[in-house]
Amino acid sequence: MSGEQGAQRAVPYYCPFCASEDLWPAGEHHGQWECRSCARGFALRFVGLSREVTP
């Protein structure tokens, strides 16, 4: 883990460009993926909450 408590890995199920499910981890950094159908690479990262959550 990167040292952040509660950090979880985000796993994409579809390529954001061609919607293929042929995705593989790629790159040297966490969150980088490659689509073997359209040969594009992309990265996922959590930016933060868009609004305050109240119970």
C-alpha cells in the first residue's frame, strides 16, 4: 500500500475509449492500465469526494 490508510485499488471493468474488457495493469505506477483492444493506455486515481457525506 502507498501508506494511505483505507486506500483501495480501483479496478476498471471497461476501457473508457472503446468499452472493451481486455484490460491489463501497465506502467510503473499504481493505477495505470492498458487496453489491448484499442492499444490505449490510461490511469485511474481517486481525487476526493465531491460533496460532504452526512450519515
